Amino acid sequence: MKHYLLSIQQPGGGPAAPEVLEPIMRDVEAFNDELRAAGAWVFAGGLHDPASATVVRVRGDEVLVTDGPYAEGKEHVGGLSIIAAPDLDAALEWGRKLARATTLPVEVRPFQGEPGDHLS
Amino acid sequence: MNARAEIERVFREEYGRAVAVLVRRFGDIDAAEEAVQEAFTAALRRWPVEGPPPGPAGWIITTAVNRAVDRHRRESSRDDRHARAALLHTRDEPAEEGPVRDDRLRLLFTCCHPALAPAARVALTLRLLGGLTTAQIARAFLVPEPTMAQRLVRAKNKIRDARIPYRVPREADLPDRLRSVLAVVYLIFTEGHTASSGDRLGREDLCAEAIRLARLLVGLMPDEPEVLGLLALLLLTESRRAARTGPDGGPVPLADQDRTHWDRGLVAEGQDLVRRCLRRGRPGPYQVQAAINAVHGDAPDAAGTDWRQILQLYDLLLALDPSPVVALNRAVAVAEVDGPQAALSLVDALGGDRAPNRVMDRYHVYHAVRADLLRRLGRDAEAARAYEAAAARTQNAAERAFLQRRRQELLRAR
């Protein structure tokens, strides 16, 4: 098994209207249920808007705290899911399902090492 | 046969199989390549002295496996974790259903995985299954060698890190994944057939390599009609090689080719494959393109070609693959059946400002086809402008010279 990060690529322009969002959230919940039933669920969560972000960085001996996201982009990570899958084909199958549920592009990226190396 | 020639023959025929077997055994592409290369180096040293072994291919694989085992043992004891991390994923592979698959088929599907960039799929396939060196692949694709080396390293790292599986995809995914494999083989062939840029019209090595890969695929998946269709298409196209280049190195259009220079053996083999695959009743784009080329193979000359049948096949192809490039090729057949005016109306509808993204405007063949139709309609000034547009849009020097010559002939005739 290997861990993969599925990150949901959200376009800018604020949250979708509730009537759009509601069926999506239902589909995402069903996706998470399916992951759990398959024993592939590791972690999942949605993120607040990038405007809620704070950046912490080291400058010499000091640690600076600044408002805002680290990088302004047209897209940002709107939420993420960490899954366990035997190989990329299996991970891409989950990625396809999440993209369908969220209607948004999903980046599938492998974690380094084996699952036993982290979260143990 | 002397030992050196024998080693070269075994290299051409068995390199891919040896790498494929070792990748499955050791789960590491770099280690497999290294071990197989070491085995061939050992053969170069020993076969001229001792004579080639009775089973040369088996000797290479056994020698390579022994080298890899030695190396694996050394490295595992030195840095077990690192060696483990380098393992390509083969352990959790589910038990395969159906007939035992050749390792080369696994390797092909890994090399042509859609998670890799198309250019990387082509390079990996040529390197791992064709045994071409990085320098040879870089030359064939006209990129600097370090660029090609980096492309290969990145692709191999992604296979390892993202754990791209080493197996033949399950039945449900097979059509999609096979399409990607066939596209890679076709791309290798077309790159050799008409170099997309540079001076020479063809790079025969790539064509030969693509045909070898297509033959291999036919051997491994004899029940897939599109696989047969692809091989047929490559063979029928290849049959015209000697006739498609003039004495000055420029291209000779199909209508003007000396058909006595077509390779009749390849035509017959291609036509036989077309009949075999079409009997399955599952037509696909490669089969239909092959069938179109098979009809050309039957014709004594351009005028004696069964253009109605070709047009019917293009109708089918357009239904399977409704792309503007197919529509453009169909218009060429329409010109032969219904005349150049009917064809020009179709061609003009594809280009110009109405077309999405103006993709046809950038395509030199679109302008060359228009130029030819305008010339046949006696609209010489417009034809000359279209030839000029076509010449400006091709990167291939031989093709550009041909288009410019056509334009000058028109201007002289006025």
C-alpha cells in the first residue's frame, strides 16, 4: 500500500451558491463513505478560503507572521483527501470519483515512503 | 555468422524482453537496464572467443539476472531501506486472470501509461523495448541529449515514486490504455516517416522500430483488431517508401508516384492483415485508415483508384474520429469523386475564421490541399498564395522546397 494526496483544485471567486454546493457535499460524503468501506480512507477535510490563511516564516533569528496565503493564484487547494492505494491506477480511480463528486480538477500525488513510515 | 553480428541480432530482438523480465524480477527499471547492458558487454567479451551459446537469448537473460542478483545483494546489505524504496511496485499485484502475459506487454503498458507525458512515453518505449540509446533517441527527436536524458530520468522516477503499476490493465480499462500504446507506436512511425522538422524527409530507423513494436504487439495481442489495423497501416505506408521521395530528396505525392517502386510484399502483407481485422466486425480508426491504404495498393495508378470505396471508408472514419484532419483527408477523396469545386467548399468550411481556434490555419497540409484544389480549378493566383501559406507553416525543409517549387511552376505558367 501507498498513501496518495488527492487535492481539490478550487477556482477563485468565492464559494458556490448553497443550491450548487449542497448536492456536491452530498456526493463528497458518499465518496468518503465509499473510501471508508473499502478501507482506503486515511484523512479528508475541506479548507476555508485562502483569505483565512496566515503565513509563518523564519528570517534569521526572527519568526515573521503575515496575513494571507503564501502564494496568490487563480486556483487554490479547496480541500484534500489522503487515501491508501496499492498503486497509481487504484489511486487514479479514487481521483476520478472525487473529481466527479466535486466537479473540480483533482491532483493525485504520492507520499514519500511507505504508509508505515508515517501516521503510525 | 560471426559472433559480433550474432550479438547485434540478439540485441535487436531480445533486448526488450530481457529488460521486461528483469523489471518484473527486480522491480527496478534502472537496475534491469544496467544488468542487461552488462550481460551484452559480457557477450561481446566471451562470444568471439568461446563462440555464441546454443540459446543466446536465454544466456543473456540468465547472465543479466545473475548480475542483478549480485548487485541487489550488495546493495541490500549496504542500505536496505534505500534498496527497498527503489523497488517498483510489483508485489501487491493481484493474481492475473486469463492467459499468462508476456513481460514485454507489461512493460509497454507501463511505458505508455497516461500519467506520463506523451513525449516521455515515446522515449521510454524506444529506450526500454527498442534498446535505443539516449543519444539515438535525442537525435531522432532533434532535442539535445541532456534534455532527452532528463526526460527519461523524470519518467522513470515518476514510475517509481507514484507507483505506476507493472501489469496489463484489467479488461475494463484495456480499450483506453491500449489506445495510448497504439498512439505511441504510431507516433514513432510518423516521426520517422515525415520528420516534423529538419532537413531529411524520413528517419527510417524510427519507422523500422515502430513496425517491430507493432509486430510485437500483434504477437502479444492477436485478438485486438486495432492492433492488426495499426500494423497493416504501417506496412502499407512503408510499402511506398522508395516511391515517395524524388531524386532531389523532395516528397512525391501519391498521384505522381511510380507504383512499380512500391514494395509488393509489404502491400500484400498489409492487405492480408486488413482483411483479417475487418472480418472481426469491430472497426476502429487504424483499421479503416489501413483499409484506405489497402485500396490504394490495388490501384494501377491514381486514375484507376476506386475513389468511391475510399470515400465510403472516409465516411466511416469520420464517424469514428470526427476530427478536422480526417474531414480534410475526406475532402481529398471528394475531389476525385465529385470534383475539386465540391471538395474546396468542404475545405473552406473547415478553415477560416469560423473554425474553432483556427487550428486548420496553422496546419500546413490544410493550405497544401487548398492550393492543389485551387490549381485544378484554374484559380492560379489564389493557389500560389495557398502554396506560400503551406510552405511558411511546415518545419520540414524537403516539404517546404516541394511546396515552393509547386508555387513557382504556377507563377511561371501564367
